[in-house]
Amino acid sequence: MKPIWFFVGLILLIMGIAVLLEGVYLFYNPPLRQTVLAGTHPNFWWGSIMIASGGAFVLKNHKAKM
């Protein structure tokens, strides 16, 4: 049986990929109305952070057994 942190890592990894892909889409197709901080591209940052943390959780717990 896998620990809960393995599945948390999978969810973070999948959601991080989705956020990063949305950031790539918005980079090439910017919305008509820009927000104040749109130039910082937060989707790239948060997607990357979520992918890194999810990958760390998955790698740390992929062989762990309870």
C-alpha cells in the first residue's frame, strides 16, 4: 500500500502540468484585458513549483511501503 504523500505528489504533478500548459497557451494568446501582474507570468512560476514539489513527493515515496 502506498502512502498518501505519493498520491498527493501525483495530484501536484498533474495539476502543475495543467497550469504550466495554460501558461504556455496564455503566453502565445494573451487575453484582451491584461491584469496588473500578467507580465510576471505566474502560471509559469506556479506550474514549475507544483511540478517540482509533486515530482519530489513521487520520487521520495514511490518505493515506500506502509
